[in-house]
Amino acid sequence: MRAHALVLCLLVPLGAATKAVGAAAVGFGAKERQAKVAGDASASLEASSHRLSQPRREGEPTPQDDNAWFQRKLAESAKRGQAKLQGVNRNNNGDLRALASAIGVSTLACLVCMGLFLHLKARYPFVFANRLVQESDDYDSELPDPRLFSLGWLSAPTEVPDDKVIEVAGLDGFMLCELFTLGRCIFRVLVVVGFSMYPAHYFLGRSEAFSEVPSQRHQFDVLMRLGIDAMISSWVVPLDKLEPGEKNRNLTLLWAHALVVWYVTLVTLRQLFAAHSRFLAFRFKWLQAMPYPRSNTLLVENIPSEHRSDDALYRYFVAMFTKDAIQSAYIVRRTRKLKRLADEADRLEREVLAAQAREETAASRVARTDVLIAQLAFANRAAETQRQFVEEHVEMGSSKVCSASGFVTFTSRRWCRLASREQLRADKNVFKLSHPPEPRDVHWEDLGRDATLRSWNDFIAWALVIAIFLAWTPLTVTLSALTSLDTLETYVFFRWLKDFFDSNPSLRPILEGALATGLLNLVMSYLPTVLHFVTTRFLTLQSGAMAQVELQNMYWTFLVIFVLLVTAINKTLLHSIGMILDHPKSLVGEVAKLPSASHFYVDYMVFGWSEVAFELLRIMPICRFLFYKHLRMTDLRDLSEPESEDYYGLGARMARATFMLTMGLTFSSSLPIINLGAWVYFTFGGNIYRWLLVYTETKKPDWGGRSWMLALRHIFVSLGIFILLVSCLLAQAPWGGGYPWMLAASAFIPLVIAYARFSLIVWTSLPFEDIASNDFQASRRTRANQKAQAMAFGEYVQKECIPQRVTVHDFVHGMPAKRRSAAKISAGWSRSEEHNEKAEDVFLLDSYDAEVEHREDDVRALACESATALEPRSGLAGDP
């Protein structure tokens, strides 16, 4: 999967080449369509010539009628848009069997995934139920045991209190579960729409498709009669050929759809605000419990050059807010070389730990351990030299080391709150203040970039995103053309398909629908990998949690444009935008085409069940676990976690869930059966994600609900798409005087009012009286408690800039005197150096034991040979 994603990333800059390939695929599809149209034309002309030779009966269509019908069909065949090229087929009579097969296949896939999950959970509990394993570091005795419940693991997560979920999964993880709960509540109520609209469509709509040629008329199946097709099929019938009372029945359906728009809008808004009220309660509790120093710290960006040092930044804020308000200030360092040296020291430390963990008795292996200890000592010395160089230049305010970003920690929350609302200079972009992310999630390298580099990186990132938008259409067209059944039958390995479908023609539309839906799901599954790569590599971000928020926004936008609105795209996205700009009235007709492919989206929703169930298997973590287990590595749990941050990250999960909610709302009245499919998706998916977050996955950095706020904004947009869709559809009706679509469009009024009310709700910070109360409680805490919190949750200091306090002495505990002396000589220690290092508490050597003694000369030779490569070369400290 990663390899394919890398290929996609490489294809993005090559937009011209991809476009050429897409054009070739379009040409290939055009040839097929022309051949099909030509065949239809010849067959129609044959039939027309046969009818001309026969005497015309009364009521039979004239040759002029046949020719008009043929010309209309020819135009329809020539006007195949992007939806058809991507495999999004229009509604047809055979779709009921395709839906039944999709339900069967998806249900079977869910059962298989759950069966494999239960087997793997019993065999590898560290991967699939980590917090239930007593030997695990994450073991939590307060979590309910799944064996105590009738439905086992499926019902146990629902019994976990919400506060406990937030404790083990974070507020962002909990709000993902709440998003599924919101979707379940919405569609549980909207199922009522189905019970009212099913009989309305079935009994008030048409039962057959109209055609001027009687032989071309066909009866609708059950799925067609339950949907919007039963209503809009009457609009193409001439008034003189309508059935008695058909116009009045259709007008009743128009008013029913207009009222359903109001019902869906009000129900969704009510459920949304109820869920948001719950979020605000949890958000304020989360803010109150925010640990020190994050609760008292502000991120400062665009610091002027004269204040780019710890001391200068501290003195500036003391001048602004008095000395009693400021506790400390830290400027972000540019530490690329220091980080590389520190990472090398960490790597050697891990190798020493791994070597000592093995039971090695061979003399050569013991010598290898001593060499690693010597290398670690020299690596620490090199890192310490570079660290001193960085700190010296920070004191001087050198631009080589000091960046334009920093962190200021205040003595109380009240001072922090007051400072966060101030504009320190006339230019609001100078000394830009904001609340910081978690200390352990900060992207120090991004914050250390200068303004020019940030601008260029952001420009490249958004240029790549735009290139992906433009190249996505040719890419999907190419894949759809290459994997269509007509194309597969031309391949050597699939020539048997032609004979199979000739003998089983009823299976062809079913497989075509499944193949189109599966291909679109597969292609879209690689999209988060591409977007995550672009976001993390080029876009300037404060933290990894912010990267997930950006990914969520981009991914949802992609899904809406290239999956939901694909039927409104004629050829390409740019072509459709240009056509709407040239002819704004065409927007109504293009949007009204969406319900004509509603059956496809029901299948898409059903396949979403198996997509959620597949996440139970945790493919990448279990593969890494088995791989490292085969290598007999220690700390298998740490090596196998976490899961991939692109497709399985919070941003992609929130985007997919929000898109499913968007799709369900959009077609809730056009094809009400989708409400039932959406309710199953959110009910089933909510339990699965709650299990994964509570019992299995590691806790991710918490941004405090920003993903939830973005998801709610997407839901507001989804309601706007729904209202616009139904309004444009009703505007196509030839009767009603325009009043039904006006009633439907008036639902924008409560939507706009609700969004204005939503925007006024303050969620980013606590009320000031709560902050004052927290400061009163915090005043009773000692300085030691603050230090303990900082040690537990992290400080706003770059890891590589912290002096090494524990290094070699942890690996030399208890060695016999002869080996202790050898190790000291190997590391290049003299008696005075050892004394000085002990006094500074940086490089400590203590006595340690070992089972096998080793010759001092051999150890000294091996260590000196290895240490030579690690000694700081001239100029090492001269480049930060």
C-alpha cells in the first residue's frame, strides 16, 4: 500500500503525462461508445426500414417520431460524463440484485473479519486487546472484561464511562466515537422518512419508464419505484399522454419532498446542537484538567530579530506583563546537526540495551558490547560539544541557531489568558500568540523554519494539492477504463469472462456495479496516503495533531467532489466549472443529476460496513509484531505500534465518517433506503472504533476537539448540499408553479441562523471565572508538583537540547575490576576526566559486573578503532 502511494505521489507533479494517459483512456472509451451508438443506429434503422415496408396501424409512432427518439438517444449516449467514466452508473432496473449482492458480500466480509479478529485476539492479545493484558504497561484494571457481556467485545466498549474513554483515548478519540453516535441518532430518526416516502413513491409515482416507442417501455423494479425515479419519470411525459390523476399525484410528491427537506434539516440541526453541547461540557473539563506547563504556556510566532533569544524574549514579556507574570521563555533552536548526533547516540544506546539483553557468553560478543559502550561515550561527547555550541549562539541571539518562534510560560492561567487576547504590535502577525500543542507532539523543525522557507514550502504543498485535484480525474478514468468488464474481456487471462457472461447475462450488471464501487473505494483509500505525505513533508505545521486536521479537511473535500458530486462533472472538474461560469443557470440542471445515480451510493454505503470491519484486523501492527517476533526482538508492542497515521489516523477516520453522513443526508429523501444503511454503518462502526480506541490502540496526541469542530462545519455544508440538491431537482418539475422548490430552498434560513449561532459559541478557552478558580487551587500546589507534571507530560524544550544525564553508567553497572578498567580505557577516560565528568554529572562511569572477562588490549584496540570514526572532526561545532 505504501509503495502504491509513493507511486501516486510521484505521478502528481507529472500532471501533463497523467493527463495524456487520461485523454488516451477517454479516447478509448469514446471509441467504444461510438461503436455502440453506431450499432444501435444500424439496428434502429433496420427496424425503421422494416416498419416503413409495412402498413402503419392507428396509434403507431410515425417514422418522424422514431427519428426524433433515435436522435435523442444518440445525444444521450454521446453525453457521457465523468461519472460514467469512473464507473458511477445511472439507476437501472438491475440495481436491486446488485444491492442484494452488495449486502450479502459486505455482511459476509464483516463476519469473516470479526471471526479472524476473535482468533487473533486470543492468540496475540498484546496487539488486539493490549489494555486487558496484565503484563502490559498499558494494563487498566478499571476497563470491563468483554467476557462478562453477552455480546462480548462488541458490547463491552459501550459500558465504559465517557470520562474513562477520554482518559485512555484522548478527547479527539472520544469525539470520533461521538461522531458515530451523532450519525446513529440522526439516521435513527430519518428512518421514519423511509416509512413515509416508500409508500408515497410506490403508489403516487409512475410504475414504468415512459418512451415514445411502446416497445422501449419497461416496468420499474421495486428499488426504482421506492426512489426518486418514480417521481421524475412523469416529468418527461407529454401532458396529453399522462395517466388520469398522474399530475395531481406527482404534485403531491413534490410538496412531500419539500416538507421532507425541512424535516431532515431541523432533525439534523437539533441532534447536532445536542451533541455539541455534550462536547462543550467535555471540552471545558478537558481544559480544566490540562496539565502544566501546557495550561500556562503560549506559542509565540514571528518574533522580531532583536528578541530572538531566551533572555531577550523573557525580558520583552516581563516588560509587557511584569516579572510576576512570566515564569520562563524558550526560543526554538535550529538543531539539525545536533539532532542528528543525538539520534546517533540514542541508536547506540538502544543497541547496547539489546546487546546486554541477550545472553552472550562468547568473548567476541562481549568485546562487541564494550565497543558499543565506547562508541556511545564518544557519541555523547560529540552531541554535548554541539549542544554547548548551540546554547552559546542562543545567548548571542545568532540567526544561525535562533528561529522566529518560541514558547512563553506564565506563572498562572489568568496571566496566560489575558496575554493570549492581546495584540502586542500594530502588525498583528508580529508576536502572534496562540495556544500550543502537546509538548511531545510539537514539530520543532517546522517551527524553526524562517519566513521565506515557510512561504515556499506552503506554496509547494498547495501546488501539489491542486495538481492532485487536476490529475485525479485522468487517473481514475484510466483505472476505470482498464478495469471495466469490456476491457478485461480483451485480456488473455480474462477471455473466459465473455463466455461466462454470455451464459449468465443476469450476473453482468451485478458484477459491474460491485467492480465500480470496489474500484472507487480502492482508489480513494490511497488518497489519504498521498495527502498525508504532501501535508507532513511540505506544509508548515505546529504539531502532528494539526497535520491530522489538515488531512481531514482535504480528504473530505476530495470525497465530496470526486465521489458525491461526480455525476455533476461532465468531462473534467475544470470543464464543469468553466461551463457553470459561462452559463450559471446550468448549475440547476447539473446538480439535479445527482439523484439519477442514487443506487450507486447505496452500494457505496453498504460496502462501508466491511471497510470499518476490516480495521479490526490491524494489518500493519500485526505484521510488524510477527516480523519483530521472528527476529526475537524485545519490546514487541512498542515496535509494532502505532498504526499508520494516513489511512488509519484520526483525520482520515473523521473525514470518512463525515462523508458517509454527508452522503446519507444528501440522498435521504431521493432514496430513503440509504437511511437504514447509514444507521447500520454508524451503529456498527461506532462499536468497532470504541473498541479499538479503548482496548487496543495507543493514545495519540490530543488537540482538544478541533477535528470535531471541523466535522460539524462539514455537516453544515452537507445540509447545504442536500437543500440545494432537492431545490434544484424540484425546480425541474413542469408543474407546481415553482412553489415546492421555493419551500425547499427556504430551509436555508434555519440553516444559516443555526450556523451563525454555532459560530458564536466560544469553545477554545474556559470562562474566566473557571480560570480564576483553577489558579486558586493551583496556588496550593508546590513547585515540586509542577515539576512532576512537566516530567510526566513534557516540557517545551527540544529533546536534543536537554543535557544527557544518564548515559554510559547505566550500562556499566557491576563489572569486575578488570573489565571496568578495560571499559574506561576503551572509552578514552583518564582519572581526572572521570572525576570532572562525575562532578558535572554528565558522563558517569560506575562499577558493573559481567560474566566474562575480556583482555584489556583487545578491547582497547577495538574501541579506539571504532571511536576514531565518531570523534568530532574539525568544524563540527561550526555548523548548527
